[in-house]
Amino acid sequence: MTDICCIGHITHDRIITPQSDIHMPGGTSFYFTHGISHLLDGKVTYRLITSLAEEDMQAVRDIEALGIPTEVIPSRHTVFFENIYEEDRNHRRQRVLAKADPFTADALSGVEARYIVLGTLLADDFPLEVIRQLSGRGTLVVDAQGYLREVRDQKVYAVDWSEKLEALKYVDILKVNEYEVTVLTGEKDLYEGARRLAEWGVGEVLLTLGSYGSIIYAEGKFHDIPAYKPLKLVDATGCGDTYVMGYVFQRCRGADVSAAAHFAAAVSTLKLEHAGPFCGTFEEACDRIKG
């Protein structure tokens, strides 16, 4: 059995700034896969299941060149995100110019792994029946962000997850940020929000707070995890995906909740210091924690 299987769309991203106009691949599965490729040492096995259009298959060929087993479910279109930044990078206008076909229970009927990671980007990527089906086939890991983003007329709108009470019963590890935990639970107190998610069935809540660190809630206990200060700030895109990658990788290797979260924080910091996906090493992450 594969140890970790990530399922998600690889996107076509157009990033427009006052200085540049760049087209590149993206999406949770892209950042997760490229990041974990630098950590695999033969002790943990990994595979990717993605879906995109034929014209964007170069992104898959690049991943396969890394030695990553990859399965592609054909789609009529590739998810196409357009992100326009002004001089102040905290302000972004986002459009979705194309959507890929959702993943279906039939297409994923044979999936089984110790950890199954759903790289959600948009609300309809993974229907409830897919979550139900996969829940018994491995530890199910979900990032809430995609379920809180709905596309209407190419514009992205923030929404609540309408099926959350049913879906979260099947989720073993849920990653949220401070905004998402409030939307999902209505709680402004982050600790109470994490408790509420656990009451709804989530086994381990990963609450990321950017430069303020992260909070993990598991087995009735909170773990406050510091953020490691980056040597320089280069590219924050994909940091949340990198955090999940580091956490799942270490949990799969037998680390406890706190140790896995510290490692996740460290790889996220290393990712911040470089453009593109995480490209550091296991040893560099461990050194950052010690330092």
C-alpha cells in the first residue's frame, strides 16, 4: 500500500503584478508533490492523482521526471486562476477563467493509502460522496480552503461549507486558517473554534496563523507551535500546502503531533525563502527547528 496519496487538480496560474505577467502551474497537488519529492528517502512511498487538460500535461511530465508515480484523470479543462496584484501585495483580485471536471467516486474507487490528502481548490472539487468513500481507505486529510470558495461568473466568492456537518465526520485531519475556522464554526475565539471542529468529528485540527505560528488540537489537547522566522521573504504562495505536506510526512514516519507540527512550520519557513515549491532538505528543516 502507498503511504501517502495526494489527490487534486494541478492549475494553470496567471500572476499579474506591476512588474510582471507570469504563467505557471499551481494548486495544492503541485506544491505538495514537488515539496515532498525533496523529502522522500525510500522510507515513505508517495503517489499523485491529478486531473487537467491535455494541453497542460507538461506539468505532469515534470513531476514524473522526479520519479513520482502519477495517475491523470482526463478533464476537459484545467483550473485557470488569474491573480492580479497591485503594488500592495496584500490586495489581490482573483478570477477563475476555467474549471476542471470534479473528481468522482467512480474515478477514485480504487484509491487506498495510509494517508489520503485531498487538495481542495474550489467548493465542488470533491463531492460529499467522495469524502465518504475515501474515509475508510486511509487517514483522510482535507484543507478547508477550497470548500469555502465558490465561482460565479468567473469571480471567486467566500461561502460557508454547506455540507460541513456531514462531511467533517469523515475527516481525520483538517487544515484551516484563522479566517476559515471562524467561517466554519462562527467562533471568534480560535481555541473554541478548534474545539467545535473536533466536536463535529475531526481528529486533528491544524490551525495555521501565518507569522504567528499554528495551533494543533488533537485528543483534547492544544499544541501551540511557533513560526520560525525566515531569513528573507520571497514567495508565500503554497505555504499552507507545504505545512500540510510536512505534517503528514512526519506523521507517516511516526512523529507525534507536536513534532510533526514543528517540522511543518520549519518546511513552511524554508519555502518562504524561495520562489516556487519547497526545495529544501530534511536536514535543513531539522536544523531550522534546532536553531
